[in-house]
Amino acid sequence: MSLESYTFGPHKISHTGVFFTTHLSFAMVNLRPVSPGHVLICSRREVKRVADLTADEICDLWLTAQKVGGMLECYHKASSLTFTIQDGPQSGQTVPHVHIHIVPRKGGDFEKNDKIYDAINEKEQELKKNLDLDQERRDRSLEEMSQEADEYRKIL
């Protein structure tokens, strides 16, 4: 893993939070996960919408999601995975950079399965509010995120 930094929309992401890379994609731990193992798969090239990706980028993004998802499901002893993309601001996308949310799932983790989408949207809106207003944040620490990324790096 190189010591380069990554961009996620307007944000710089430290290499310590990135646990898997390809020439077109990267996987990082989430600042505000809705449950353990909630990570993001991002295109290396900063594009706002899925339609802006090349065919190679789309393939690489989903192959990376497949590989990382399989690892997460095993590591977190989950029985399923939720993959989701918010494509554009009206869909709930708060960072204008194509990314796939992957969330390991277990029976009973949400009262109703589809409530996970509400939880993801809520976390995204909280993050946007805090980034916009620069209020006190209750995000995970860089150290906490680095430790999680280290664990995933060992497996992948």
C-alpha cells in the first residue's frame, strides 16, 4: 500500500483509511458507518455520476466491490450484503464522487431490512451538515479508522 493520499470529492483521504486499491478503484473505511464493516468503494477518478464512468471503471468498481464484499461478509460473520449507490444529489448523494456503500448484514440488524437505506441517508445528511456548518463532529477518529483498515488489509 503506497503512502499516497486519495480524493473523495472535495475531501483528501489518508492512505491509512484505504485498505484495498486497484488502478481504477479504492476501498476505504467509512467515517460514519451505519453498522460494523460499512465501507465505501470509490472510483480513483473523481466523477460525480455513474454515467460519467468509463466501461473499464464500472467493471473495476464492481469487481472491487465483489472482492471486498466477500471478505467483509466472512470477516464480520454476516449472512448477506447490502450494496448501494446514491447517484446524484436528489438520491441522497452528499459527496459528489461515485462510490458504492457495502454493508455486511445479519438477521435482525435492522427492524425492517429496507430501513438500512434510511440509516445510510441519515448518516450522509449528518456528515453533510457537519461538514457544511463545521460543527462539533462525532465521527470516528483517524486512529480508529486506521486500525479497521489494517485489519482488512491483512485479509485482502
